[in-house]
Amino acid sequence: MEKDFKKIYINWLNENIEQYKISDTVYRLTLPFLDRNNDCIELFIKLLDDERYYITDDSETINELKLSQFDIFTGTRRREIFDSILAAHGVSFSKNDELYITCSRDSLAQSKHMLSQCIIKVSDMFYLSRKNVKSIFIEDVQNFLDINNIRYIENVSFSGKSKLMSNYDFGIGKSNVAPERIIKVINNFDTTQAKNIIFSWTDTVEERKNKSQLYTFIQDFEKPISKEALSALKEYSIVPVLWSKRNDYILELSK
């Protein structure tokens, strides 16, 4: 069995990314990452000159949320979350509802990566509108850490072996008895999310000088969680923490 997991993932990306030339200066890139409707994410790349690029979602993310009767801008807290997601990924927001990044040739790969991750997270905000989601899940996780006196820092980013930056929600420093622990909060977990997490983490962990452990807090009070997706995380030594089982991890996160 092939054990070069990074190679497996890179090959999967290469086989499933499509590029289409719209004009001499504009290209469409279709990625194998899915939004909440299971549609592939598309980026549009415009060449501004020989050294600068404009990468955009062409307003698709916000327009889709509006069509689903979810308005990010109707509540202060929603807008705060939206702004924090954009800031964490280095993404800007235009008057035409575009999510975009203007970048140099050297940062093109990083910018495409960060914009695609941002789109996934903004699209996931739709689940905040569900009546049976009583609170914002990332706040639930933060409250859980606070109540149990688990020390942490918020919103951490690390450069991976590929030199791409990956964003995580919380970080817990190493101690004499425990390694550095990183936390990723997942509101809508599926196989595509699992693949995305695996790629980002395997890229990140190779560059961490100290042994690091990733915990994924997964919201499981709204729908059944894919056993296949959970098994995929475990194959890469990523710890899936189902919200219904969160108390089982208090001790090891407190060390």
C-alpha cells in the first residue's frame, strides 16, 4: 500500500484541478474543494501585468448565500465573524461582493490557497442560520476551553513545507508533559473537509520544530458524521473530537 500520503494528495489535486482560458488575461480555475452545495469552488485569475494578479470568486460565495436567504450583513455578530475570517486569510471584500486577493507572482500559489480556504469557511456560515443551531460553534468551543481552564491563543497561522500558510482556530503551547496542540473547528464536516484538513496539516506539521498534535472539533449535533471521513483523519494521526464527546478530551488538552 502506498504510504506517501502527501504524494497521494498532490496527485489527487493535479488530477482534479481544471484550468480554462477565458481570455488572454483571465483564467478560470476549478478546484476539487466543495462548497456547502457540493459545487466545486471556482477562482478567476486576472493578469494585471507581468508581476501582479487579481484572484477573485466573482462574487459567487456571497451571492449564493443571499440566494439561500442568508444575509451576512443583517447582524453585528455575523459581520464580525465574516470580517475575522477574511482577516485570517488575507482576503479583501469589494463593493460588488467579491472575495479577492491582489498578489505578486511569488505569492500567487499562497494567495490561491488562502482564498479557496476562505471561500469554504464563508460558505459554511450558512449553517449559522439553522434554527436548531443554538449558538455559533466556534464560540461553543471557546467557551468549552474557558470553562475548563484550558489555556490557548486564538487564530494562529503556520507556514508549511510548501511555504503555504494555513490558518487554525486555537493553539495550545507545549508543556513538560504534552506537545504543542493545534485546534481546528469544523461546523460542517464531510469527506472533502477531511481531505482539506489532511493536506493543510501534513504540510504544516513537517515544518514544526516541536512535535505537534492537531485536534479537530466537529459539530455533530445536527447531522450524522461520516465514519469514512473520521477514519481518514485518524490515518494521519489527527484527533477528531466530536462535540458530543468533548469532555473526554479535557484532561489531555489541559496538560
